[in-house]
Amino acid sequence: MTGLGRLLSIGPTDNTSRERTPRQPLQLIPEGARESFVPYSRVQPALLSAEADMTRLAADLPRAAGEAIEVSGQLTDEFGRPLRGVLLEIWNANTFGRYTHKEDASGLPLDPNFLGLGRVLTDQDGKYRFLTIRPGAYLARPDIGRWRPKHIHMSVRGGSSRLVTQMYFANDPHNDGDPMRILMGDAFKHNVAGEYDAGQPDLAAGYRFDIVVGGRNATFFENDL
């Protein structure tokens, strides 16, 4: 949600959107008051390099089922300046379309070799890279036959701010019916990754997903929905 007093529409058949969309215009909290309760993390959590490889639970364990992919990109502000030392938290469904989460009651297969969670810090140029399994689409609303397309969630956290976005895959047949994609309108293009050759025989593909915070060409974050 951005902009003083702005109200956004609710996505079609999207209960989550209905629950988190404000019913009244938002009012800007004075800066002095904001400073009194906004959380601030002065120290980023320690990371292990293995956390950027979500395709394995450990280096000596089997790779998860499905197609291993590389995702890379750059995090910048609206002026193209790199945002360095920002924590990216990543999570996605396995190749069958199921999350390793107790609230996923889809009945789809779990993969014992895939947790679906990872973390990475952006480098001095704001760049990041991680490996994961290409997620499967899943039937989110069986009662109306609505699917969620393949997507990867990313949390962008630096200082007192935490933004959550989703990376989509081009030409997924379920993209056009996705409620969040509909709310994005023409801005959806900023949340679709560009495919490239990862240059490694054990990787099915690479996907470039640049994240822009702020400005007219910003990546669409969930708090904008």
C-alpha cells in the first residue's frame, strides 16, 4: 500500500487479499511517532554459504526432485544505485507444487530432500544469486478451479524495512488468472524473470530477476496489493 489515502481494489476470488486490504484510506504517521515503534536491525544475521543452495539439504545429500535452476539479479533503488548488504529470504513450493509447511494440506507429494527455504545477502554491487528447484503450480482454490502459477517468494529486508515480492515465470498458463497478477496490471512485467542459459549441465535454466525499490518502475511488492 503506497500513497496517502490511496485505496486499492481486492483481487478476484482472493480471500487473502480481502483480509489484508484496508477498508479505509491510510493516514501517514508523523515521523516522530514512527521512530518510536519501527523495528530496526543493526546487525544482519550470520549466513552460511550453503543457504544459497536450496536444491540440497546439505552438500553430501541427494539433490531434490525436479529441475534445478539458478536465480540471480540486482537489487537497486529507483535511481539505479545498488543496495548492498540486504538480506533476501527465499521460499518456494517443490516440483510437485507443495510447500514444506504444516498448513499446506494439499495432499501433494512432499520431497524429503527439499525444504524450500534459503537466504542470501546482496554483494557490494547489490547482486545476488541462489539455486532452487523450479516450483510446481498448484490448485489454490479447488472449489472454483483456480490455480496459482509457478512462483518464488522473496523477502527483501534491510534496516527497518521488510518487503515481500514474488517472481513469476513467463508463459505460465496460469499467470493470467492469478489474482495478484491481475492487481498488478501492466506492472506485472516487472515481476516476471528473464530466462538465460545458466551454463552448467546440472542446471535446467537461469532466471534474471532484478528488484527495484521505489520509483515508477519498481518491483511490485505484496504491501502494494
